[in-house]
Amino acid sequence: MGKTILKYSVALCVLILASCAKRGNITGGAKDTIAPVLTASFPKNFSSEFKGNTIKLTFNEFIKLKDLKKQLIISPPLKNEPLLLPSTPSKIITIKINDTLQDNTTYSFNFGQSITDNNEGNAFNQFKYVFSTGKTIDSLAISGKVKDAYFKDVESFVSVMLYDVNANYNDSIVYKQTPRYVTNTLDSLKTFRLENLKAGKYLLVAMKDYNSNNKFDPKKDKIGFLKQFISVPNDTVYELELFKENLPFKAFKPSIASGNRLLLGYEGNLKLKENRPTITLKNKEQILSSVITQFPKKDSLQVWYKPIKTDSLSVTVALKNYSKDFSFKIKEQKRDSLQIKINQQGSLNPKERFVLESATPLIQFDKTKMSLINKQSKVIPFTTEYDAFMQLLYLDFKREADEEYQFKLAAGAVTDFYEKENDSLDFKINPNSLDNYGNVIVNLQNAKRFPVLVELTNEKGETKFASYTEKETTLDLGLIQPAKYTLRAIYDDNKNKMYDPGNFLAKQYAEEVIYFSKEVEVRANWDVVQAFDLSIPYTPEPKVKKETKKEIRK
């Protein structure tokens, strides 16, 4: 009986203590913010007379490797990628080198931010393992920054390279060989520092290397360079501007698009007439009549020809010193027919021209069969312009605010390459109200030279509005759709009214581009008068990492 009472008494005390206990959530303590620490390495970091092919790195906690392909920079580059083990979290990293190392050379393995602790992802920032196959560690360095020649901000992970200038040097080295030294701007930095260099004469190059092979591919990569070779040691802070080269013209074998049209793919920039090739279509020795136009939104030309009974045709493509012959089989297919439609969508912007697009090339125009009237049926004077290369018919006239118009094409107003005439067509034109637009006036200051091309761009760097000046410093960009824009100016040194990138082999830099430091906000029915000092270079603001919800919860 006494034992039973004692048991109940103990149980009651436990319940009372439990009910009096303070309620709360179990916490894991303070968040770990300490990066891993290297406790040992074999051979030791910064060792000389390195002879082996295996390196071991030991850390004070379990680590994992993140984005190793992007983050790990080996300088000088190795032909074969080293093997890093293990691929799972571990306290030890083993590096197995699968190359024959050069004599008397200092090697650097820069891990960037790839080494992180296993739990919180704290990075061992910019850890470098350095060794030399010679008796000394090379200790010279150079530094600088990278920018984009055309766009406001430079991309991440830009490679910066040094090539030996010696008896074996030639300009093709960037296409065929790996550099002597390489580093990377990583994901947040636009500056670079090349370390552990040997004294010498070098070519300095920056490259957005999309193939990740340390070789320049003009079809994909961007490049920046200094025309003059540099000497190391040197305390100069270098600046390199990246640009995408315009490819030289090259044609590819045509394909049959329809019963009266070929598609001819190409590389190159055909915006200027002088850059467009001559295309000759033949049936054996007979030259056939043809029309050449641009295929919309693709790097392809359309070769229009009149149907002919034959098994095959040939085509010769020529531009300056370039010439290429192709032959192809003909097969019966459905033929393109004349169709005309409006090129724009929605109401007409005050700065836009009214445009009609033809499905087949137009060759004749009868303005007596065209008319433009307003909603009061009043006849409005107009002019037309046909862009034969783009197959676009432009209509120009003086517009009134909040007015509606009707453009009529009577039957036979236009005739295409196949001698087909249009049926009767009516098109409504609804200009947008002027009150829906703002006005931008730019006052250029300290322009070094003229002409200057001034552009308003969207957040993607795409030009939305532009103005060209050969001497005037006050530019009225006119009616602008409300939005936030970036303002840039281009020194158009070759006077072709467009931006031109550089060229590595020609040792030609890109045309100079200056960005205004702030966004330009355009509001409806509002004037913006903006001073633009071209002597002040744009400096991008450093990116600050934002806390994620996951980090906040921790």
C-alpha cells in the first residue's frame, strides 16, 4: 500500500513540473557563418620542385565542391582536366593531374568560391593552391578591369589571359593555343588579378569563353584586347573592353522553301547594302531572273525565282573576295502567293511609320490606285517608300492627334514579281493619342567629336528610340512611350549611323560607347530635359546579395 502511494506521488510531481515548465521551440543555435579552414596540404602550398601528380588538401570539416567547372581556374591551363575526388562531401580533396607539367613553371589552382562547408554552404573564398616545378615560385602580378564595349554591364565569368610573345608568337594564337596564364572575373567581380607570373612580354586578352576551352571562337565568344604588348613587371591598371565581332560573310547550301523560293543561310551582317552579296541563279548556262530578300528574323536570304521545268539549278554567291557555287535538286511544291498585311500591332506610335508587309516581292506600284482618307472622308496627301530587301511598303503622311485614317489599295495597285496583282484592300490606321506619350530632350555636353548616335534602350539593351547628330548638341527625341530607359551615346567614327564592334586580327577596337549614369524615366504628357556629359564614364554599382526567404528563416 505504501509503495502504491509513493508511485502516485512521484507521478503527480512529474505532471506538476511539466505543467509549470516554460513552453518554447527547440532551436539549433546561432547560424554557422564560418568558412572551412585548410588544416594541411601535401605537398605544402607554395612548394617548389614539384615532381608528383597527386595533391591532397585536408580541411577542418566536411566540405563539398560547387560549380567546379566555372569556378576552378588552373593557370597555366592543362590540356587534360585533372581528376578531383571525392564527388561526395569529405574532409579531404585529392587532385590527380593527368598532364605532363612544364619545367620551371609556377602553377596555380584557384578554386574561386567552389569549396563550401557541407551544411551552410559557407565558401572558402578565392582559395589558391600554388606550386612550382622549378626552384622558385613566380611572384609577379598585374591587375585591371573588364567592361562590355556596347552593353551597360559586362557578363559574369570572363576569362583574362596572357600569351607569351616570343619567336613562336603569331596573331592566330588566340584561336589555336591555350594561354600561358589565365584568371577569371567570377560571378560578381568585374576586376581581375593575374598572379604568380614570370617576367616577360605578353599579349593581354579578355574573353567571354562560352566553349570553356580557352580558345577564341568568333561565332560564339566575345573578345577584348590591348593593341600593344605588355611587359611584366608593370604597375599599370589595365582596362579591357569585350565585344562580339561581326563575322565575315559566308553562305550555306540553299534549301527549297516552296515551289518558287529558296532559303540561303548565311553568316555576317547584311544591314548595309555594300555588305550584301550578289546571287546568280542558273539553269545550266541560262541565267534566271530572281529577286533577293531577307527572311524575317533569321540569318537567311530568300531567293525568289519563277517556276521552271528542270531537275536541278545552280546558284553562285559572291561578295568582294568571297565566291561560292551550289547546286540543288528541284522538286514540285506549293508556291507562295501575293498577300499584304499590316506589319504593326495595335495603335500607331507617333514615331512609327505605317508599314505593310508583302508575302512576295513587289516590283510595280500604281499610286493612282492608292488613297488615304480620314474619318470625315477627306483625302490626305501621302508618300510611299518600298524596302525591296525587307519586302516592306512604308506610308508617310502628316497625322492629326486622335484622328482615324483609312488606307485603300484598289485592285491592281501593286504587282509582285510573279505578275500577280492585289485585290481591293482596306487598312485602318489608328494613331495613338499624343497625351499618352512623353518627350525627351537630350543636351550633349563635352562631346569629343562628331557624329554621335544617341539611343534610348530598354533593360535588355535593345534600342527603342534613336537620334543622330553631326554637330547639334541639343537633340529632341520626340514622342516617347512612357517607361524607364537607359541613355547611351555612340561615337560613330566610320559615319555609317550604327555601332560597329572591333576586330582582333585587324587590331581594331569597337566604337566608343558612353552610358548615362542613371535611368531616364519618361511619363505621359511630360517633358524630360536631360543633360548628358560624355566625359563622365559610367560606373556600375556593385551588386549586393539579397537575403532569400530561406536565409531569413534560418
